[in-house]
Amino acid sequence: MTTINFSNELNELLHGGNVLNDLPVSRLIEKSLQRNEGVLTSNGALSVETGKYTGRSPKDKYIVDEPSVTDQIDWGAVNQPISKEVFTSLYKKVIDHLKETNEVFVTRGFAGADPAYRLPIQVINEYAWHNVFARQLFIRPDQEELNDHRAEFTVIAAPNFKADPETDGTQSETFIIVSFEEKVVLIGGTEYAGEMKKSIFSVMNFLLPERDVLPMHCSANVGEEGDTALFFGLSGTGKTTLSADPNRQLIGDDEHGWSNNGVFNIEGGCYAKCVNLSEKKEPQIWNAIRFGSVLENVYVNEDTGLPDYDNTNLTENTRAAYPIENIPNTLQPSMAGHPSAIIFLTADAFGVLPPISKLTKEQAMYHFLSGYTSKLAGTERGITQPEATFSTCFGAPFLPLEASRYAEMLGEKILQHDVNVFLVNTGWTGGPYGIGKRMNLPYTRAMIQAALLGELDGVETVQDPTFGVHVPLHCPGVPDEVLQPKQTWDDKEAYQQKAKELAQKFQNNFEKFEDASEEIKAAGPKVLAPETAE
């Protein structure tokens, strides 16, 4: 078995003459342009393409099976084990590759806005634009913090190093490997920058629960009265869009921790989907994309330099990365009190879930464990149209521990802080995908505003016979018929059939949670007989 001194290898690399440390964003962008990594657009953003990898590569993600973690990791299709020997060999090869590279870019920062729980990290990149991305997405230290910075985790990204599956023990040329003992994330063979961001999120999902902090794949904002709201949902369900509310301060758009002190952002930036982005519908995100931002796989007109957000020739998973300060009215530092409301966002392609409903604590636990939504085109390689999917805790690809660990923590916190929980469907209405239409964004905003302002607290509700959730009969700014999904369908029998079909999918998916309490199991959807469903 190959044995090396990991820290010595890393130190040797970091002290090489080709290493450029903590360059300002302006210099990194200059480097990117000089190296032909991208072009500047008319709005000043750096536009880059990531080749054939335009989304995450979940089948190429591994955790090193090490003695200190082997009994803690929830091994399986998400958390694939890889041997220490394979990791060691690849680590040595990547380090040697970077030593021979003309320039290597290093930036230091933090994951976690709360100083009590933050993780000092360093990111080592082969590409200058990757270093821009890392600088904008993680928390940027001030000069004093930089002077005292001691990285506890290192991300190494070398897209030009491609693995040979036959000799390197991987499934493809791409690999994303986390070693908790060596405190390293090793990435190779892919240019998609999101792998860096999500790998550190996975690391925080492992480390934070040990400190009684719930890591969450959610966005968060806070109102004038200090009322914090959390928005859970997978990519494409509207977390970024709906949390960027001009009447509330943004805490963060994707990753948070919930400690005994309250909620804090894990990141220092936003990584927003920008397919079909328009200034009219999403002015805050539109205006956030400027110099210092990175546009991934967005078509840019060669003559005018204008980004075309409607063009999906490269991918539907077009992305914009920018520092959180580019969104007006952000909270600094990104920390707030305990939430008073939790919103579960789902893009229901069946078109049968109510646009908003209130959940009991048991229903909240059920839907958190279920994590139902539709995978939208482009978020992963091979997804070309919406597909119903269940992602445990709305973030299964990033959870190293058993799902029940996170769910139990959420349930305890909901109970402890008396949090209202709502399920909001940002998907289809009036029919399934292909027949119905996507939920009206102004209506969704109105429903969420009403939920956060307490305007739904005294409103009469009706319990959905299939899904069991409590649906308000009225909501300010929303036509009553929109609130009842069955009323939006022309074919009521077709609605009932689709509702039954989705309920069955919920039940089939939940069978894997056999250790859940009977109260939580009973809180899920029911597959009703036709006469019962009327």
C-alpha cells in the first residue's frame, strides 16, 4: 500500500514558486482572461463554460472508508466508499500534477458565519476562475482574520487531471473524494465549480451535528421584527428566488446551520440558477450579476457581449455565482435568531399538491424525510424533463450521516421553538407537466408573505383528503380557486388519478424509513378508494 505524509506533500505544493495566494478578485479575473478561461460580458461578469460536465457528478463522489468514520457514515449509492489506498494514490498524482502546472491559485476563507461554529478552509485551484468562484461562494476573511487563518479543511480541484478507472480505482475520469481523517476534498476530471461548494456542504453536514447544530439545505431571511424564515427545497424549486425578498433581509440562499444561538449562513455567496432569468421577474438576481460574478454555461452574444439567459444550448443548468453582498438588503454578518416559520418548497410535476398548506409537526417530519420534488432539467447530467424524485431532508446527496439524525434534530427544534411549517408547491397547477402550467410566481410570493406575516393563522382551512395537509380557503392576493388544486383541473377524474399516483409514490418511498414512529408514518398521504376521494 502506498504511504505518504499528506501534510508534507501539501506544504511542499503550497510553498512552490507557481502558487499565487489570496489574489484579489480583480487580479484573478485578469488571470482568467489572460489564460483564455472565459470572457467578460457586457454586465461585467466573467462568463465561462465547463465542457461536458454542466452539473454535479453524483456517481463519481466518494468518501474514504477510514477507521474513525466507517461506523458513522450512511454508506450506499450516495455515500460510496473508496479505499484509503486509492485515495492516497490519487492524492499523490494530483499534487504532482499541480506542482508541474504553470500557475496554482489558493484562496482562504470560512464555511459558517457564526465564529463559534465556522470551519477555516483553503481552496487550491488549477483554474483562476475556479478561485474566483471559491472566493465569492465561501466567507471572505478580513485582514485580521486572514493573519490568524489556519485551514482545517482543504479543497483541491484539478480539472485537467483525469483519472484512469483501470489503474486509479474510479468509475470514470471524474472523482470527488472526501477524506475526513486527512481533512481533504480531492476533485479531478470535472470543470463544474459546484462540486467545490457542495463538497464543503457535505463536510459541514458531517461535522455540525456533533456540535448540536442542524445543517440545512435551505435559504433563509429575516423580517423587520426579527422573524426568521427558512426555505427548504431542491435545485429549481425557488429557494434563491423566494428568499430574495426586498421587504426582508437575506441571511443566505442555500446552506445554513441552526444552533442553540439561532440560524447562520454557511456560505458567503449565492449560486443561482439563471435559466430564463429576467430583470422584470427577478430584479435582485439580475442586478447582482456584475463584475466579480461568474456566469457558468450561459450563452453570450459575441458581438454585443450580452448574456442570453433564455438560450439553453449548453445546458438548462446555467448558473451565476456572486457574493451575497450583491443582493441588496443582506444581513451582515449572516446570522439571525431562531425561525418562526419553515417553508418546504416542492416543484410538483403531477400538479396535484396544494399551492400552500400548513403541516402538523408529524407532517413536517414526514415531508422533511420524504423531500419530494421534481428534478428539473439540467440540474444533473441526463435530466431533460421534470422527474418526480424524493431527496431525503431536501438534500440527500450531501448527507453523510443517517437521515434520521437530521430529521430528529429538526423535529426537536420545531417543538422547542414552536415553529409554523408550510408546504408550498412551486410546480404545476391545472394539470401535470405538459398539460398544466407552472405556478404563478406572484401568487406564490403572496402566499409566502401571508404565511410569514401570520395572515393565514386565523384563516379557515380544509384538510386535503389525499395528502392530509390543511389548505387555507382564502389568502390575500390569491384567487380562492387557485388554492384548491382540484378546482384548477378541467378533468376532475384525471386529477384524482394523479393524486392517487403521487400518494402511492410517497408511500413506496417512505417504506425505507421503517424505524420512523407510527405518528410520523400516519402523517403521510393516503391512497384512497374512489368513493372516499370525492
